[in-house]
Amino acid sequence: MLNRSFHLEIRTPEKMIFDGDVTSVTAPGVEGNFQILAGHIPFLTALDVGEIRVNESSDTARHLATSGGVFEVLRTGVTVLVETAEWASDIDVSRAENALTRAQEQLTADAPDLNRPQVEAALARAQNRIKVAGNE
């Protein structure tokens, strides 16, 4: 019988987030979302801010907010190296909403010393965390 699972590791610089066998993983590539199933060809791609969906079985999915990184598929499994990762159940929605409000206020004020790309990135991360928390 065909093995329909593969090994997945998700790591941040600080710790291992996930290490186990899964049936599929969906991730936010810089060119758009993609899904990996067992037997996928090897490849390497960059990740954008978004949601990683980990399916440990056909009826169990876990959601992870991430702020970008690298996704590598090898014949031996998948490794995901991300800057940040937070399970939907661990997201402090109030804190994310405060970060969203701060970023929106900074963009509206448009101060001369505003680092627009940095504030827009903070806005995208806060929006993503709120969205992913809603999947719990």
C-alpha cells in the first residue's frame, strides 16, 4: 500500500515548532499558496506572510501564522524554516488587534520619519495573526 504521509519539520531560529508525520501541508509562497502531498518532487521556495495549514490526518488540520521564511521539499521530507510561527490557539488576539491599530495609526499619520515598508509589514503580520486565530 502507498504511504500517504511524509515527515514535516517547522522551525524558527528559537525552537522546533512541529516535528512529525503529516498527510499534507499548505503554505503561503511568495508566488501564491501551494500544497504538498506525499511523493511531491523536491523543490525550494520562499514563504510570505500567511498561514501554514498542517494536516496530520485527513480530518485534522492545525493552523499556524507565519511571517515568512524558506520551504524545502526533499525525498526524505519537508523542512520549513520561518522567522516566526504561532499556532492559532496560541495567538493573543487582543495583542494582535493593538498591533494592527498602531500600524494603521502610523500609516494614517504619515510622519516624515515613518519607515513605511516596516510599518506595512507590521500591519500585514497583525492582520494575518487575527485571520489565523479565527481558524481555531
